[in-house]
Amino acid sequence: SCQLIHYVHQEHDKFFETVKKFDFVIVRCNPGQIKADGGDQGKFDEGMRAVRKAGIQVWPSADVMEFMGAKDALCKVATLNIGLEDTLAYYDAASFAEGFKKTMKFQPRVIKQNRGSSGEGIWIIKLKSGEYCKEYGAESCKDEDILDMMEANDNHAEEHTVAEFIEFCVNGRNDKSGTWTSKGAGKYLEGGKEAGGQLVDQRFCPRIVEGELRYNLVVDSLVGIIHKKPKEGGISAVGGTGSIYTYYGPEEAKFKTLTTNFLEKDLAKVMPALGLAEEPIPLWWTTDFILASPEGTPAEEEKWIVGEFNCSCVGISRCLAAYCKDDTPTASVNDISKEDMEEAMKYGNLMGEKAKGILDKAKA
């Protein structure tokens, strides 16, 4: 049987004594939730690592969740078919200030914090002047240059100088960083690399306005593709921003090039590239892709690049009708259509089959 157990940080030891009685554990917790509740994420992760060492399967394990969910995962897969070679990671204020001024002067960028979820702390940034240098590294931005910015969690726009943006990212809200309407607090490098403080700097792909593709996978099996198109005038297709979702089967012909590159050429290389060669592919996970090719590129030559991997608390989009939010406070499982429920059940049944296969193999 499967049982739901809530982690309460005040009962940490009791929780892990209980967990040891099971054959496997499926972790459903987003980054930051334990800390926000007053607990210690590091302590929880160490507990799960001990469970894993005891021979109990943990999906996803603490290391898989950390390394796969970290934004610098994009740098580690930069040389694969699904990567971009000019993807950089910053772990300290000096390298960030120097690197960002250089990349920002070359072309529009996407700056992503490591700790957030649902698009918070992911900034799409352009120079207000539109004056970019022709070659990377030929020039750098000045502190007083003005940035046009949009945050992915709600598509709100802000305008700041380069110096203000760097200050906000490093030290948060203060007199030097100006006035911010973002829901976030900045301080994205706080604690350094060991504490998850990092920023990823990636090329902005303007065709993001056409939408992104989410590949839903159960271990190594593609079960569905979702085209997520941003609301008119927006850039982010994060849930709750008015984006439009279109569902496709795993064999969809229009995405054949990406599917082939990802499943047949790159998938076996992903876990080793992330430093997770000894870990299994997550039980239920997603990869978001952005079209990087210029308009007019033939479909068979299109290059789609990873926007992010997600294996922590991944939802089933077919069940979005049951998602309670401000405008749907009474939503429930009864609001899911028959068609969507049938598809969701297929995903769940396949997860069970894959999970049993992993358990049987471990016991053999």
C-alpha cells in the first residue's frame, strides 16, 4: 500500500524512523518549502541520503533533486544537442558583475536564480537602448546603462540600471538597488555555492513568445508533450499566468527532431553530465525546451534547448482543473474531465510499473 506522510520538522526523528519501514519513498516537496516552515532543508536531505544508503529507494533522491533541479545543470549539458554553449554560471558577486556586464552588452539574456520555483527570480533582460556590440567580449555594460526587465513568475516589467540589478541580485533591497515591485527578495548568491547560491546566465531566445515544450517522462519513457504558449504580451508560460496549454502524444510528428535528439542521443548522457551517473533517472520528471533557431528554419533542422529540468514535486498538467488558486478556490478532483482523468491514470499506472521494475531489479 501507499501511505501519505507529512514531514513536520519538529518531528524529524519520528518521521525518519517511520520512513525506514517502507520499501520506497516518493518525495513531494518544492525547494524552499521546508525552510519556509522553519525547518532545515539540509537536515532533511541528509536524512533522505541515509535512507537511500540503507537500501530504500528514494524518488527523487536528495542528490538528484539538488543537481538536476539546480539552474547550473544547464551549464553541465551545454555541449549536448539540447544545450547552448554560451550558458554561464556565477557563484560570487565579482564573477557575476564582470560576466553579466559582458554578456548583457552582447545580446538579451535570461538570468535565473537557483532557489526559486514557478518563475520567481527568473529575469528576461534587454538593454533599453538596444545598443549591443557585434562580438562577445568586445564591450561591457556600464553601471548606469538602463535595463528593461520582465520576471517570469507573473510577467511584470521593471526598469533598473545595471548597477541596481547587480546590487539586488547580490544584497537584495537597499538604497543602492532602488525600488522593486518583484515579490522576491533578491540575494540570489547568498550563502555561496555550497548553500545553493548561484545565478545562471543564458542567451535569450526570442521565439519563447511562441511557447515552450514540456516533455513529461516516467523514468525513460516519454508519455506526453505539452506546448505552453504565454498569454498575449507575455514571455513566461508558468502556470497561473494565463498561458495556453496544448497537449500532444509522445509520437507527435512536428517535434520528431527534438524527440530523437533528446531520447536517442542525449538522454543517456544527461545523468552522467550532471554528476549523477550512479543514480537512476527520476520516476516522474519534466524537461522544458525553448526553440533557439531563427524563424524560417526547417523543422528537421530546428534546435531546441533545455530551459530547465524539474523532478521536485512535478505536477500532472492533466489535473490542473483541480488546482485551487485565488480565482478557483473550490476546485477539486471532480472538476477534472473524463478524458484528462483517463490520461492521468495512464501516467500513474506506468509510474507504478516502472517503480516495481526498479524495486525488483534492486532486490535481484
